[in-house]
Amino acid sequence: MDDREIKIAEAEEEVGKQELLAGDCKYPVSMGYAALVTGCVFGFVALGLILFDAPLELMFLLSWIVVVPLLMRLGYAYGELQQMAWDMATVSFEPNVVLIVIGAMIAVWIASGTIPYIIYLGLKFISPRIFLLSALLLASFTSLATGTSWGTLGTVGLALVGIGNAMEIPAPMTAGAIICGAYFGDKMSPLSDSTILAASVAGTDVITHIKHMLWTTVPAYLISAVLFVVLGFYHAAANYDMTVAGEIMETFTRYYQFSVIELLPIIAVLFLLVKNTPSIIALMIGTLAGIAVAVGHQGVVLKTLLDYMVNGFCIDTGSSFVDILLNRGGIMSMMSAFLAIFLALCISGMLDKTGVLSMLVRPLIQKCGDSVFKIIACTAVLTYITNAIGSSMLFASIVTATLMKGAFVKNKIAPENLSRILEDAGTFGAVLIPWNSNAIYASQMLGVAPLAFIPYCFLNYLTPLIDLIYAKTGFTIRREA
């Protein structure tokens, strides 16, 4: 762990300690008023998300007009509340810088042919009887490479749905396989904003977080893969039309020179991250490697490439599938997540340091006692509830971590246990709630209703079940000294 990550962890640990010390706050707050403030703030955010489809970052910004007056009534000056917000927001510095680097890197990797080549290899080896397994694997590889489930659903997902329909495989099954793969990558990729956020708010580093998630995610992934193999063999048609996949591969070969060289940037990043190289350094090196491949091997003009890094890759191939697949990335594409994380932590900071959240969660913590199972189970339940209320897995991770972190600190349960359940129930659970923005987006991209694909999202509900089994038995539950 590098010095900056240690500082983030220490800052988050301090936040957890303060949640247990509501009585030490400058102005005591009652349970009723704490519930009123929290309900008003998160209700305001949820109202905008659900009724008006407003951006999450906008609702967190506007929620200042709700939270500040309510907290000032306790006796706090505006300057004090502003400092509380800033103290918590500084925790998001490193993950937000990582997001910016990732935005630039994705655009570079598309220009270099790194991401297109990964997709090309996946499409090339699809076969009818193992199509659902292939869809799971291809979506997984793409999401791991890009760190985004939404990007995978809106690109590779579209192509796979078309191929699945040609094979006469039920669309909900195809959608389930794609969603499992897309959210697997979103959860396990060190490039994912949800992965970075979960690690940050829990107080652990990204690599430790990902390694700890392997214990729950790998068994669930293998079970899901077996189920998709069985379904694929049962529903596969004898012949299918490879037009969509062929169109994508043919277009790729017209615009890119494919060889092992295109894989060097992602190999370099993965190698550096495994070696515990600081995330920003590893990603910057991966970006530089991508620039070298794009300019030296693909012949991209450096000035054009620099524009891609800011505004995203842009190309008109004449193929709608390929254009959707490739036109993405850039620093500006990450601004929404950047602001959402920053502003949400500002609100959480004010609610935390005034003792509002600690007072609200105290009865729940007391009921949990020192039971690891109850603490982890309560965290999972809170994550689903906040996902349902806020319609966002980022919202769920931030709020749940703020509410429950004190219980983990008090009982010396290592922070990677908290970050793991945040992702097992939060990242995976978001798409299982029909009105959640993640489920709605998946439905729009894949053309399948949420209630139709949810039964086939095996990975998404098997993983938290395994987490609860581990909590009950103590297996893989790490404790702090």
C-alpha cells in the first residue's frame, strides 16, 4: 500500500470511529431529528432520481439546500458544515483522479486497438451450443478491460443480443448472461468506478478489495457458467446467422492492424497492479503504452489522439454496431461519476460529523452486537434498501458504508469485508431492482424487461448468498489485530 492509500485508509478509519461517538459531537442530536434530517435529504435525492430521472450528481448538489438549513438548526455555522463536507470529500481525491486517468486511457486503448482486439477475439470463437457461456465470457472480458458494465451492455451487449436472437435462444437468457458478465467485470476490474469507490469508502486499497472478492465471486461465477452451459445446450439451434458478428469483425480489420502488440497495454497494467504498483502510476503507464501502440502501430496522429483523451474516441465506420462500440471514453465521460462521488461524500461528511448518521444507526448496531453474521447481513440489507431508494449503486455504497462502517471498526472486522459486501449486494444487487437505474438501462439496451432477465442473473444473487454463508461460518472473514 502506498503512502496516499494509507492516508485514505486512515481518514476513512477516523470517519468510522466518529460514527460511534455521536455523544462527542458539538451539538447533540435526537433520534427523531436524525431520522428527519436523513429522510429529508435522501428522500429529496431519491425523488429527483425516480420522478424526474435527474442526474445523481445534480440531486446531491441541490440537496445542500435541504441539509444545510436542517443542520444549522442544531447550532452549526455554515463554515463549520462546509469544513465537514470538505474533510470527507478529500477522501475521494485518489479515486477521482483514477477516474480521470481511466477516461483518457479507455479512449487511447480504443484508438490503439486494445479493446477492439479483445472484442474481436471473443466474437471469433463464439459457437452455438456454448453461446450463453461465450456471452458471459465476452461480456466479462470487455467489462474487465473497460471497467464499466453500462459500456459493455451498450456495446458488446447489443451485438450479442442480435446473435442470440439469430440462434433462437430466448432473449432473457441472453440478457442474463450478458448482465452477469458485465457486472462481473464492473465489480472485479481495478478500472471500475464502483470498485474504486467501494474500496475507498470502506477504507481499504483496491487490490486488497479485489483479492478478497475472489472468495465469493469465483464460486458464484463458476456455478453461473455451468448453468449457462446447461441452458445453452438445451436451447441452441442447429444453425444461426453470424452476420452481426461478421460485420463487426470485418469492420475492425478494415480500421485496425491486429496482433499481439495490441494486448501489451492491458498486460502492462494488470502486471503492475498485481505487483501493487499505485493505481494512478499503473494506469498512466498503461495509457502511455496505449499511446505508443496507437501512434506507432495504428498510425493515429498524436494531436488527434490527445483530443480523444479529453473528449472520447470518435469514428464513423458506417456500421451502427461498431460506432456504438467504439465511440466512447475520454476525460469528460468521467465527469458525472467524478462529481457524484465528490458531492455525495460532501453530504455524507456533514451528516456524519454532526452525529446524525451515527445516532440513526446506533440501534441497528446495538441489535447486531458483536455478531459478524448480523453485521454483514444488516449491511447487505441496507445496501439493497439504499439501492431501491436511491436507484444507484454508487449511492448505495456511499450511504451504507457511512452507516455501517463504525460497526466494522468497533468489532475489528477488516475493512475489506465491508467493501466486499458493498459490491456483492450493492453492485450486483442494483440490476435486480426493476426500477433501479441499472435495471432500466439494461432493459433499454438489451430489449428485455427487468422481470424477464432477473431470474437468469445467477451471478448477481448467488454471490451475496455465498457472502452470508461465509459470515455465518467465519470462512474468509478477516479480522484486524
